[in-house]
Amino acid sequence: MEALVPSDLWAGMCRVYSMPGIAQACLELQDRFELDVPLFLAVLQAVKKGSYIDTDAIQSLDELCSQWRMEVVRP
């Protein structure tokens, strides 16, 4: 399992988001299901690097992001 450093994580998230059709799909999921796109992309990158992300880990990450989501993402 390869560790993710913040700059690698962000770069990977940006690479995925810039792929054809991904931004539009993410925004549609955000609008329809209130998906937290940055959290979603971060989890995808962690899994890609070999991390096991279970529902408890996702719930913990979601809770850690909740204040930022309310102040930055939702508006």
C-alpha cells in the first residue's frame, strides 16, 4: 500500500476530474445526490493507491469534512 501525501492526493484528484466526462458526471451526482465531490475523489485516489476504505472510514472522513462542506461546498 502506497501512502498518499496531500500534494499527490490533490494532483490525482485533479487528473481524474479533468478526464473527459468526469467533471460533468461528478457535478450531476453532486446536484442529484448531494455527493461531496472532493471526498469522493479522495476516496477513489486512496483506493487506487491500495488503501482499504470501508464504510466506517468513509463515515469518519465525511464527519471530518462536514464543517468545510457546509461553509465551502454547499454554498
